[in-house]
Amino acid sequence: MNIHEYQAKAVLKEFGVPVSRGVAVLKASDAGAAAKELGGPLWVVKSQIHAGGRGKGKFKEAEAGEKGGVRLAKSVKEVESFVAQMLGKTLVTAQTGPAGKQVNRIYLEEGANIAKEFYLSLLVDRSTSRVAFVVSTEGGMEIEEVAHHASDKIVTFSVDPVTGALPHHGRIVAKTLGLAGDLADQAEALTARLYAAFVAKDMAMLEINPLIVSAEGRLKCLDAKISFDANALYRHPEILALRDETEEDPKEIEASKHDLSYVALDGAIGCMVNGAGLAMATMDIIKLYGAEPANFLDVGGGATKDKVSAAFKIITADPQVKGILVNIFGGIMKCDVIAEGVIAAVKEVGLEVPLVVRLEGTNVDIGKKIIADSRLNVISADDLDDAAQKIVNAVGKA
Ligand code: GDP
Ligand code: MN
């Protein structure tokens, strides 16, 4: 689960991480008072969407100006006009896709005077099973770019969970960023605090870009992006309360209500599969035959007819889906349950795209009979390879 920048900064502040003072603004009429409260003389007006690249982003609406989703204001009047221009508008950044995202919240911050910009992030590194730090002097730009063009400017290290962050970790950060004296001490404290926050809140990723040295010689997090491990959210109701469903894919929200493992993707072939491994293999083979999956979906082992039907409805409701592949290996899951679920869903919402069904395993004969008796226009397939080729032929290559 992702949260907004202003929420992320509030979480980090609890752990003593240095951030700028700021006020979240939800209504344009509140902007003036918020600006006066912060005092100035420099303010940063920041669009809050769950995507990065806001500074270099552009609004779809001309009246919002071409200046991007993060703007510096030099007067209360300017703050008011920028907030009014941004709120309700659609911001398109390198991370939103061409459709962009509507800006419904603004974070107004006191403006910092930047002397240097760095990059710092923490993430769960699966290869070492530890929390890893990624540190670079090349702040402000996307780390993927840096990794591509100047990978020698990126330093990574991981932290032993038994000891937690130790002073030498802080010294690696300071050394990488070329900091000495008091700034090195600040880097050491920051390293320990970020690690503490990461572990305490079960984060999956914490990215500070840029981390800055201000003109006054203070290390400060000017941007903060956090995503949390969804499997640990039950331990953090205060984090769950920060969820902004308007930022999430409605299909994924619907899927989570039915306890389905569903991830929306960009392709044209909707997939309904049981088992994460088979779902991954199905996506791979669709790609192998030249098309792209519209989703990852694992209906799970003990799914009921209702759950299967809900899953099928989520797939058919996606306007991107031009064909559906049902690929079930019945083990715990029974093929007749899948067949019944699919037919129940089709009866309710209809079926306007080609459907290829491959069933194998427990109760496969009953499942196939249910589908045949339904007189649905189903293309049946014998194995995974055959199924993938049939759906790609029916839909066309990407
Ligand atoms: P992003 O574009 O979505 O990553 O948003 P950021 O929060 O990183 O802001 C974009 C850029 O705006 C930063 O890289 C900074 O260069 C600039 N910026 C943000 N806050 C301040 C500030 O307080 N003072 C100044 N001078 N620039 C800022
Ligand atoms: Mn940033």
C-alpha cells in the first residue's frame, strides 16, 4: 500500500527524521491561511498523487500552467493562485501513464534553500533477506537513470537484522555523500532513524529523493515515498487509515474485497488462473506467443463459485480486455466449481470477447460438461501451450 508524500513525512517525523514544516490543503480557500501559518518567504506547493516525477510533470488543463506539479511560490498570493490552479486538475508524469492522475490534495511546505541534492532509499532486498540502503550523490533525478548511465555513483549495503543499523552504516552513507563533521553526524543519526522507521512500520520501500543539505547546513528529506508491506498492515491500523482509495485501481479494490490475488496490467488478455506459479507461467506463455496479459489473477485453492464469479466479472469489466483465458489445474480447486462460477458471471454480465478455457485435474469431465451444456461460445483447449496460442490467435498480437 502506498501513501501520499505528506503522510509519509508525518510518519518519518515521528521517528525524528528531519522534514520541512508543512500543511496539507484540501480546499483552495484554505491555502492563504496555511501559507500565513507557515510564514514564508518561500513556499513549495506540491501536488499529492501516488506517483513520482511531479516536478517535471505537466497538467492536462492549460490553466494549470506548464510549470509542473511542484512549484515554488514567493508570496501568499502566489501560493493561493498555484493551489487554485492545481487542485482538481490532472497531472501527467513519467510514472502516471498518459491518463495522468487527478490532484485532490496539495501539500504546502516552507521552502528550503538547497545546497546539495542526494538520493537515499531503503528496501527489502530479497537476495540477502535484509533491508538494504541505496545511496547516491545523484539526487533529484530518477535513480533508474543514474543506474543506467552512472551505476558507479550508486552505493548499496544491507543491514543485519540482528544488530540493526550501526554507526558504521551511517558512516558509509556520509562517506558516499561526501559529508564530514557535523553533516556526517547528521547522516549517521538519519540512517539509524530511517532504519528504525522502516522496520517498525513494516515498510517495503522508503525513498527520499532528494535528500538535501540546506544552505544552513542541515540534512533534510525534501521528498518521501513509502510503500508498506500489505501482509503486515493488520499490525498497523494507523497506517491503514492513511489509505487513499481514489489513488488505487478500482479493479484491485474490488478484487481485495473478495480476497483475490489480483494485479491489473496493461495488456489485452484477461487471465483467470489458480495458483500463483501457474498464473505466472500463463502470463509468460501469453507473452511468448506475442501478446500481453491484462492482469495477474490467482483465484486460490479453495475458491467458491461466488469468488470465481466475482473474479470473472472483474476481468470482463476491464475495457482493455479483448479476450479471456481461463487456465485451471484442478487440485484442491475443482474444475466444476470454476465452470459454474464462470457461467454464473456470464449469465449476469454477458460475454463480448473470446473465451478460451483449459481445464485439467479434479472433476475435469464434470467441468467440461457444464461448459458444453451452457452453450457458451467457448474455445476449449487441451494444454497450456494450446490455450495460449488459441487466445492469442483470437485476440491478435500486441
Ligand atoms: P517529484 O518530482 O515528484 O519527485 O517531487 P519532489 O518532492 O522531489 O520535488 C521536485 C523538485 O522540486 C525537487 O527535486 C526539488 O528540486 C524541488 N523542490 C522541492 N522542495 C523544494 C524546496 O523546499 N526548495 C527548493 N528550492 N526546491 C524544492
Ligand atoms: Mn522526488
